[in-house]
Amino acid sequence: MSLRSLQEESVSDRLVKAQLSQVFFLVPFLVLLVIFFRHQVLHTSEYSLHSEENRLRRIDLPPPRGLITDRSGRVLAENIPSYSIELYPQPLDSMRTAIKKLSPLVRLSIPQQEQFLEKYRRQRLVPLTVAMDINQKTLAVVEEHRSEFPGIFIRSDMKRSYVYGEQLSHILGYVGEITDKELEQPRYQDYLLGSLIGRSGIEARYEDRLRGERGVKFIEVDARGRELGPFQDRVPVLPKRGRDLQLTIDIRLQQAMYEIMQQVEIGAMIALDPNNGEVLAMLSKPTFDPNLLTVGITGDQWRKLQYHPKKPFINRAVQGTYPPGSTFKPFTALLGIELGYIRGDGSGLEVTCRGGIQYGERYFKCWEHSGHGKVGYHQAIVQSCDTYFYQLGIKIGLEKFCELGRQSGFFEKTGIDLPNEEAGLIPDKDWYNRTYGIGNWGPGNVLNLAIGQGEISVTPLQLACMYAYICTAGKRYRPHMLLDDKEKYQMPPPEIDPARVEWLRAPLTGVVNEPKGTARGSRLWGHTRQMAGKTGTSQNPHGDDHGLFVGFFPADDPEIVAAIVVEHGQHGSTYARLVRDLMLAYIDITESEKTPAGSLAAGYDP
């Protein structure tokens, strides 16, 4: 090859290499230009938003719950200022480090730290609350070292406060943090992880009214996540407080009941107005302090309450079921009246009690082993003669007894506006066959039922409602806690002549006020108007018998009816005096109504 050819080839190669070099430089430049155009022109708003979000924090503001007051407007549940520590969403490792650094200040154990991290993994877009209701000392320390904790936020909040503590625990209930499973339910679709909801009592029953509407605000933070102040370009939305509720409860009567029930270890008492179904006071023992549960307790503390042998979370007034014992005898008498075995002039069935009766192969004892002698229905109730009601039960018959009992509706749930109410029980033929098997029961079962024993059971509330029916001569009202339209609570009564229902007033008055009455020691001495009622003792297969009493006042025109059940109390006559003390408190309250500043002082002596 000639020198000229070599020179021409070398020049050509250099030109190709130069062109390739231009391409190698031009292509990346064009790519960078396209990327720049895409970022700076086409997606300006998107990246501007990302940039804004890096310095913007959305803070959800939980709504204050509505207030709860008693019938006179006295506050029972309110909201008080509280401070919580939150951490803004950040990478998981950063969150772990922040929680670890905070743990000595807010006393978080290692298991608690892991629980918070697990909670954050489930919902990373929401600030994580790591401490609620911190005290002023902790608040001051955190504020002083705030620069050391990127992403920390101290939220001014409102916590639920129950003014009367354990005195109203089973009525008001308490609030607690929503669970993952609850968040999946349609009724909680607007709630967030960490939201507080009603857990029991009125708080749970009227959650939709008490809750309110959540608000939101925006704050600006620096590159380290430290708060700089409100974000001026976003208008905050203030939360709306939930609706206030006014209850039928009279806190003065409730306080009196609480003091009276200090003499009871396990049991319940309830008082209501028989003329409209308003619950005036209700207490279940043992109680618990709902204020301890509003800001969270440790797992050990929760387990001690939940698995306590005396079960403090159970509202025995509406969830405890007991054989009514002799307090049920007026209901048996009512069935006898309806079937014509008892007449208003005192005539009708009479028996001679010699301490019991023989029925089939079994001897059924009367509580008075020496017998009551000759008694009609009046003295049978006054002296609580078992023998009389055995005989009356035999006349009514098991099938008719159970049929009329079921038709009365007294053993069904009352429909009170509290959650988890239990129903009572009155058996029938099918129930006996399912429970004992065909042929393993018979007509003799009615003897036990007639005196409120055996397979029959009621709640203290149902017992009070039975007597409210007697108080109103046949009118029935659904018991309720919310003070509103009274007319909507009236219920259709059983088809019994009201005049016949009134026949029971006289013997029930005699129980307390006649010399042979089983509650004669609980008479309201010195008062022109008297209390009526009925004692009861019910057998308990797990220990000592239960003591019961139901009373109403005034006997001639009742304004209040109260029922008490004391587990293992043995004798109802012992606890008639507790209902008497409640009636004395009621008298003091009604007499002091003209003077708002009046107290329970004079005649009340628990």
C-alpha cells in the first residue's frame, strides 16, 4: 500500500473517531436535557409537592368527646387538658432509634418499644403516639432536650375524666384505644389507629353521639424533622366536640347508693322511677376506677382486672342472673289472681302451713319449720310462706305457669340502653326436655318455680321492672339511662286487669310495716308515708345463699323502686335496711329540691 493511501486512511479514521466522540458526548447531553425538561417543566408541580411534603407535617386532631351530665346538669364525664408525645413518620431505623432514646424519659420497657415499632409498621403514614398524659416534669425534660429528638412532637390533647370515678364505673364505662380488628368494621371506617372509642357503658352505647368530628392542622419542619411552626399555606380544620348527653341518673342518689353499698362485697343495687322507666341510680360491686383506663395501663394491671376472681368489669345489675327466691312470690300470686285462685277481697286459696308439704316422694319444706298456721294470700306474702306458694303452684300447673311467665315478657331483655344486657330464664317443656331429657322431670318442678327457685333466674334490673309493674298498676316502661322523650319508652303491658295488680300493694306494704312482716325491721319510723317491698333468699349451688330485697316508696303512690342482690348474703331481710337507707336518702333529696344547695344530711344514716 502506498504512503498516500495510508495517510488517507488515517485521516478517515480520525474523522470517524471524532464523529463517534461527538455522538458519545451529544447523547448523554440530550438525555440529561430530556430529564431536566421532564423534571423542571413537565413534573414541576409533582416534585414541588414532594419538596413541600418533606417540610410539611399533617397532624390529625382527635375530637373532644361530648360531656355527660346527670339529670340536673351536673357533669359526670368531661375532657381535661393532657399532653402526649408523638413521633412523625420516618424510616423504620430512625423510628427505632428515636423510641430507644425516648424510652428512659417515658419509661418504656423493651417489649413496649417493640410493640410501638410493630404498631408503626402497620400504619406508617400516621404519627406514632409513644406516651400519653405525660406529667409536667417529663414535659419539661422533653422540651429541654427537644433538639436531640428529630421528629418529636408534643401534642396538646384532651383526655377523658370521670368526675366521680368508680361510683359510676358501670354506668359510664370507659374509653380505650381502637384495635386492628375494630378498624376493619364498617362502623369504624372513619377512625384511625390510635383513636379512642367507648369500651363499655354509656361511652360504648352512645359512641356515635359522643365521638365528634376529627380536625387537622399542618406544621413546617426543618431537614432534621424539628418543628418550625404552623404551615401558613394550609388552613387548619378545627375538631368538633361530640354531642353532650344528659342522663336520668341523680348523682346525689348515686353517691348515697355508693356509700350504702360499701357494706356489700359482691352484688348490685338499682333504683328507677316506675312511672317512666328512668334509672335514678345503679351500682355493681366490686367497682373499678375508669380513670385508670383512659390513658392506658400495663398488661399486668389489665390482666389483674380482667381475670380478678370477683370480676369487677361485670355490671351485675344488668348482667348478673340469679334465682329471685321469695321476691318472686308476688309474681306467682299475680298468676293466681289472673287464673281466679286469689280474689281481691282476700278470699280464695287458703292453706294451713305445718312446716311444708309432701308431694310425691319428696317433702318440700317451708322456711319456717314450725309452720305459719292458716294463711291466705295476704299473710302468705307478708310472712313469705313457702307452703302457700307450693300449693298455689300446684293449682296453676307447670305448663300454665311457664306459659304465662313467658307471655309476661319479664324474663326477656328489658332493652335498657347499656351494652351486653343478659336475659333471665323461665323454662318450658322443650327446655326441660333439652336440659334433663324426656321423662327426667315432671309436674313437681312447679313447686320450686313458685317460690322463685329451681331453673328460674332474673337480673336485678328485671326484678325492679317486675315491681315497677306492680307500682303502676299494670303500666310498663322500658328502663333507660338517657333523659329524653318519655313517651317513647312506654311498653304494652301484659293483658292483666290493672285493678287486680293493685291487690298486691297491701300485702307488700305489710311485709315492711306489719308485726309479722319479714322486713319489719326496715320500717321508716317517724315518717307518715311508708316503704313496701319483699325479701328473698335464693339458693346458690356455689356457696352461701344470695340475699335479695325489692322495695318501693311511697307504698300508696310509688315514686321510686329499688332492688338489691347480695351474693352470698344469705338473708334478704338483712339487706332490706340498705334499701330503706336509700329511701331515706331519696326523701332528703326530694325535700331539698327547693334549695339547690341542700344536702343529704338530716335523715340519711347508712
